[in-house]
Amino acid sequence: MQRPLYLDYAATTPMDTRVREAMWSYLTLDGEFGNPSSIHAYGSAAMHAVDIARMQVAQLIGATPQEIIWTSGATEANNLALKGSAYFYQSKKKHIITVKTEHKSVLDPCYALAEQGFRVEMLTPQKNGLIPLQDLMMSICDDTLLVSIMHVNNELGVIQDIHQIGALTRKMGILLHVDAAQSAGRVPIDVKAMNIDLLSLSAHKMYGPKGMGALYVRRKPRVRLTPLMHGGGQEHGLRPGTLPTHQIVGMGVAAEIALQALPEEMPRLARLRDELWQQLKVIPGIDLNTDFAHAAANYLNVSIADVDGEALLHALPGLALSMGSACTSAQYTPSHVLKAIGVSDALAMSTLRMTIGRFTSEDEILSASMAIKNAVLHLRQDRL
């Protein structure tokens, strides 16, 4: 049986075979399976592999290896960045600024902090998903502790101007946290040039293993965090627990490959994305939600009038795509991201998020566009 064409790279990416091969050698007796915290030869060999991976991830974002803290993924990294900084600095400031279109792993910790007495302000983006710098400036006050803004939005693909935002927050003495789960390996990142203080990463969004992530924590000027877990003292006491060497090695190799592939991979994906839109825009009543001028190359988000989104997905068994974030797909409600940029509930429920990646081919783009056009036509005919 032929498997569906995969157009959901924002949900997860298939592991690169080079990553898989690297991971195997850190799992069994004939490999370096030791606990990195052990002082004997097995532990030293494992720690050496961890150190190499820490350097590889650091190079992807322009950091130093000492600034990389391993986590179980971007969700944990976001929680550690937001709650850890809020708890440490709460005696000085308690105002947090974020955006209505953030991932739930940022919004939910912010809601939790609000219940604990922090004042959380959520900015409304423009129609294209961008936050005007002026809006951010007007929200900043003497009590502002932290600004948390996603680099590449996980539904629209819009790229926020982190360079401008970082220049402002650094000038005002405010911490800047960036969720880079969707941008790492797809958009150039330089945490120093962008004045980022905290940055969250996810391995499985860049062809690495699931269950692995990292948090960048700036050392100069030093950012302090209160740990959310205790025991063991690993990762400078910020994230205790035995380091999963094979997972870490996988993320390191994935980061190295992503950095090398970035100059060629993104233009190719942009061409495929543009071709997909050219094929689909002939559908009557289709609206483009992704602003190509300000978006990552692999994103295409569209709303199609007079078609139920869930019915459309069921009518496309040969395609793997989504209506929005994979983390909220089980909840059949309008996307909070689309609602924030002014899309009606009806159109939000008739939306497709298509994301392409390293293994997408031109033939797949043509096949997918034909399938979508046919499915829309048939669904509309059934309503007559």
C-alpha cells in the first residue's frame, strides 16, 4: 500500500538517515553507551560525544557550547525559559509581554504565571502575523521583565524581525526569549547579533530525534534561571537527569547537517512552495494566509471558502497535512493563530497548513495540488 505524500514538516520531520546512523553507536555494548556523568572510561567517552553535540548545536545559532542546556524538547525549554526567568527575577519585575499567536507551550506557561501574580500582556499581530515594533515599544514599562516572541510561527510561517526586537529589549534592559523550534535550520540565527537572551530548540523539527531539545541561556551578560526540577545537578543545575547520549548526539548531527544545508535547501523549498501555490490559487474562494515576503520558505497556509476543513482532510487520504498546529489538532476548534490575525471562524475551520521539507520532490507537489483541487471540487458538488 502506497503511503501518503508527507506535507506536514512543521509537525515533525523524518529523521535524517545520517542522524540515525550516528545515534546507533551510543546505544549498545559495542558502542559508547556509558552514563556521561560517570568518571570511568565509558562515561568519559559518552561525555565527549555530548560535548561535540553541544558545540554543533551552538554553532547552528552562533552561541558558545557552555550556553546550551539540554532539555526534552522545545516545550520544556519554553517552560524553563519563561518560568525560570520569572521566578528568579520576580522580586524586581513582574511584567511579561508575548503574542497571541505563540505556540501553546509559550501561552500556557504565561497563563500559569498570570495565575501566580505576574502581569502578562499579549500583543495582537497585524494581518500578516507580524508584530509592529511600535506596538511592542508601547507595551514596555518599567516593570517589564521579559518579552517572548516566536521566530517563525508554527502555523503561518511568518518570520518576526528578531533583530529589531532584540535591539529594543537589550537597550531597555529586558530579557528576550525566542521560540526557535520552527526556525532553526530553516532561517539563519545568530543569538549574539540578534541580542537574544533565551532561545528554545527542538531536534525533531530539524530531522533529529523526538524527545530532545535545548535551551540557549546567554552567559554574557549573564541570564539567571530558577530550575523547575531538582536532583543530580546536571546541566549547571538547571535541568537534572541522566543525559540521553544517543538523543543528544542525534540532535548535534542534525544541527550540523542543517547548518550546512541551509544555503541550498531554503531556495529549493521556496521554489516548491511557490509552485504549490501557483497550482492551488486557481481554486475559487481560496485565500492565502502566509505572507511570502515575510515567511519561512517551507510554509503555505490557505483558507478555502465553502469547504469544511475536517471533511477536506478526510477526502485527502493520499496526503498528510493539517489544519494547524499538531499540538492542538485533536481539538476541533478554530485556530487561535488565525483568529488573532482576523480570519473568521468559518474560514479558520476551512484551512490547510502545508509544510514541505528536505525530502519533498516536485512530483509530490504536483500530485498534492491535483488531489487538493479535485477534493475541493467534489466536496462542493456534494453540497449542491
